[in-house]
Amino acid sequence: MKIYSGIKTLVLLAGLSLVFSSVAFADHKDNIILAQKTDAKEQKAKESTSQLFVYKPPMRGKPGNRVGGGTRGFDRDMPVVAALVPDHTGLTTKGQPVLYWYLSQPTKHGIEFTLNDDHSIDPLIEVKLKNANTKGIHSIRLSDYNFTLLQGIEYQWFVTVVRDPEQRSKDIIATGTIRRIEPSKALGDELGLAGKIDIPSVYAQQGIWYDTLSALSELINDNPDDKGLVEKRNSLLQQVGLTEVVGK
């Protein structure tokens, strides 16, 4: 009886050990699957941010509207100013889009922003920009000035470094043009299906410059350490000839 009882105990312990081993194996297997899914998700995100995309200019884009402001003569103390726009009229679907421009070096001079259209004699907006004297890419939000673009009208905007208020011929000026359009149903459908990381690519494929650059710049602001996003913006700027801004 003692031998039988001992054998029975061993069988019971072996059974319990097998159960615990099975549970541990199942947990381990689940952890492996979860880790694989997490790795796959992270890898997909990395591929998505590093994969460059192509900007397709609109067929109706008006050529020759970009003007960049550079140094005058041999005065190397003056900055280079660039409106981050293509060499045709850039499109937006937004009533109050964000405009981007670049300053090559800090300056002590005042900087002005002006917005015009073809129908108005006086500027629609004419203001001095605050905290805009530092090197790098800057943004101008039309919402800050309570101004909304109308559809179908071409607007021209300027960023001006005022070297001498008494001699405006010395101004350094960068300019671009913008036109607001009605977003198509197809665009709305694509944006509805796209994740935030893919939105710039959707706009780029549709030739909507300002929304492409804005969506991409917002991603960079939210993820400043993501080099893949910076590479995307560099590629976008290179595609429209803004090589002096790439990597800045």
C-alpha cells in the first residue's frame, strides 16, 4: 500500500508539473507572439517614416511665381530668405493654411509678412513678425491674423527683411503664391483611410503643396528625433529646387 501510495503521489506531482509547464509554455508563446507583433508594428512605423514620397505638381499650376531673397553684393552679413514653395502656384484645401519660410542666419533687422491678391489695392495683411530673427524654418499661421483664403483666388505672400526702413530698395524679399481649392471626394476618402503618418503622402500625390508641407512639418514637431521624417521633408524640398534649405 505504501509503494502504491508513493507511486500515486509521484503520478499526481508529475501531472501537476505537466500542467504548470503547459501553462508556462502557453504564456511564453503568447509573450513571443506579442513581442513579434510589437516588433512588426515598430518596424512598419520605421519603414513608413523613412520611405520617401513623390510630390506631383498640379497640371494647372501657374509657373514662375517663386522669388528667393539672397544677399546683395558682397555683404555676407545679410541672410538668405526663402519661401518654402514650389516654382508654381501652390495649392491648399485649407481656409487658414500655414505658410513656411526659411532664414539662413540670425539677423538684427525687422522682418515683415505681407499678403496680397489680384483684386485688392492695399495689402490684405501687413505685419511685423515677432520672434522671427533666428536661423531656421519658420511658420506663419493665417489663423493668427483671423484671415481666411477664398477659393479660386490667387494670393501672393512676401517675407521681407527690412535692412533700412528709409531705403526699402535694400529689402531682402522672398515670395510665393497660393490658391485654395475644394478638396475632391476621392481626396477625402483617402485621408479618411490614411494614418497620420501617411497624410503628407496623400496630399503630395494630389499635388497639394501647402497641405503636404504642413502635415509633414507637424509630424516633425511632434517627433523631433525621427530622422526619417526630416529626410522626407528634405526630399520634398529638393523636388521643387529648394536645395539651400535641405538639412537646415
